[in-house]
Amino acid sequence: MTDELRAFLQGAHPDPFRILGPHRLHEDVLVRVFRPDAREISIKLDNNGAIVPAEKIQGEGLFQATLEKCARDVPYTLKIKRWDGSEQITRDPYSYGVIMGEVDLHLFGEGQHWRLYEKFGAHVRKVGEDLGVYFAVWAPNAQRVSVVGDFNGWDGRVHPMRRLIGSGVWELFIPGIGENAHYKFEIRTGQGAIFLKSDPFAFFSQHGKETASLVYDLARYQWADAAWMEARRSKNLSGSPLSIYEVHLGSWRRKAEEGNRFLSYLELAGTLLPYVLEMGYTHIELMPVAEHPFEGSWGYQVTNYFAPTSRFGKPDEFRHFIDRCHQAGIGVIMDWVPAHFPKDVHGLAEFDGTDLYEHMDPRQGEQIDWGTLIFNFGRNEVRNFLIANALFWLDQYHIDGLRVDAVASMLYLDYSRKEGQWIPNVFGGRENLDAVFFL
């Protein structure tokens, strides 16, 4: 057994494509498949329909087949018979080339990729003629990252990702899965610890005790607010009267007769909007709606920055709410929280086993009063994550403005700290120069 194969079987190989998928062997193509759940695997060639049985060469689930006198890029499908008697027919996830572009990686490293949400996270798309989901995540200090979900038994051995050299980005296209698939990233640290993280770029997430991310396609919604969006471009808000109604959607009104449940986004469009119109407001200011685990935070402790909370419905239902507001002539402002984030284990905290999004030193990285962590605004990728998130809400949800929360805590290094609990900037001052640059 080679060292590379041993590292792969131990779950410590950064590039499973070096082991799995098709590999040229003289005039033949050697195909390896790793499926611990498989009893039997065969390969069907697209060009002539030939079926080649794969031989199990390692007890944990490593199969191998030789395709004689075939081109390296010969298209094929895998027929997998599982131990539980079920069968799966799928394309091989390890037969595709690198998908993330070099320009995207460069811009991300520079902190200037303003449409980062189109590249990272989970995206329903085609690669060639194959429909599936493309996953990408930033975890530069991880030894291995896998996609786990309800489509692979939450087994981190089945879909390990490829690390793109020099970027800390991991990617994988999984054919045959689609919208509403539940998933997380399984991360193995350099020290060998293994844990699960929800997707920082997920468009849809569970809430409460359930913390999986859900694949969601944002491409299908048809907006009906074109007149509002066009008028907004030329409107001088600084010279116009404004009357803003601030509201927390979870407590504005409840369905008492149904166990005091929340109103949905669709119900709020039919109840909150008429109230705002009747009272003569010009704008609604939503207290944070991004996904958050702790009800008591009122949304100010965000774990999933790109996902409207599923407490009230699906992402397109939130779009419908905003759409209805715009059609009625009401603007929508959203509270945005780039200052800090909670320590929940499924979130951003120690994402790849290191202080990735936060500072290592608690004198810089922890907000003591709130028990939360402070973003490292000095890191290009972290700034890019946050700026792209702000632009995401404006672009994908037609939000009319953002109210930035907790700005004082961002600007001052000694915010709510005693002597010796903070570190001065390079000039000896109390100003957080990285946060100033970010803002």
C-alpha cells in the first residue's frame, strides 16, 4: 500500500482525485471508487454500453476497474449495489476537472470578490450535461473536508473534497443530488479532530436544535417590483420624508390559537404590510433575519449570514414579502451584524480547527459582554465574506438599505474593556484600524 493510499484511507488526504476517479494506465483507464456502503460496483460506458465489474481491492470499500483501450475522458456511470439491498446509478464525482476559476480564487485572496456567494456554498448547476450540486468552502487549515448529508448517510468517507492549491478552498461537484438536500461539511483538523460545520454560504438552513444546511436554488424567483427598483435609482432619499417602522418579525404578532406560533413570511405580507401602510410609514426596518440559533438574541447572533431564518418560511417566501412591500411603495431596511458572531459549534467559530474568522487572542477576538467572537477585519478573506454578504442582500433580496449594528464595538479596541483587556493599534491608540478600513 502506498503512502498516498494509506493517507486517503485514514481520511487525511487533501486531494482524493489523485486516488479516485479515472487515471491513465498505458492504453487503459483505471477507475477507482470508494464506497464503504457498497457491496458491488460496476461501470457502464456511455459510448458502447459495455459494463465492467469493479473489483474490491481494499476491505473498507475501495473498488477498482480497468477500462481497456479507452480515452482518459471516456464518460461512464457507476452502478452501486449497497449492503442494504438498494441500488444507485450515478456519475462519478471524481471524474470532473477543477471547477473554481483562478480569477475567482485570486480575487478572494485579495478580498475583492464582490459576488462570492455565486461561487461558494452549494449551487444547483450542470457540469457538462450532468446536473448536480457544486460545493465550495474556505478551510485553509483543514487536513480534509468532506461533504456529508442525507444523500450519503452523513459518512465523511464517501465525498471528500479537493483542496485547490494555494487558496485554502475546497470543492466538489456531486451529480444526481438537488434542491432540499440536507448537508454539512465534515472537517478534519491538522491535529486529527473531526467535527461538523454548517455551510457559511448556505442560502437556507435549519434552526433551533437542527443545524443542517439545505441546498436551495435562488435562480427561479420572478420579481414583480421593477417599477420600485427603477424609481429607487433616481430617488433622493436625503431630501425625502422618511418614517421607519422597526420590527422584530418573531414577536410582532403570533398565532395564539395555534400554539403561539410565528407568522410566516407569507402571512406577514398580508398582516404587517397593511398595518405599516395604514400607519403612514415609508419603510420597514427588520431586526436581523439571517439565521440564528438563539431566540433570545433577537437575531443579533448570526450563524448563517446568507440564509434568511427558516423560522418564518423559505428564502423565496421572504423575497415574496419584500416584493409585496415594494409593490405597495414600502422600502425595506435590514439590520446587519458584521461586528461579531456566536460561539455555536456548528457556526463560524474555529471553523477549520483554528481561529479562521476571528482573532486568536481573546483581547482582540472576544466580545466579553455578549459572549461572542469578533471578526478579524484585518484578514482579506474575512472582509470579503462580509462585504459580499452585504451586497448579497441588496442583489438577491432587493433590500433597500442596511443598518450596521454595534458599530462602536467595531471601531474601538477598548470597547467595554478594562485596562489590560485590550491591545492598542500599531500607533498605540484605541481605534480598530482594520474595522475602520472595512467600514
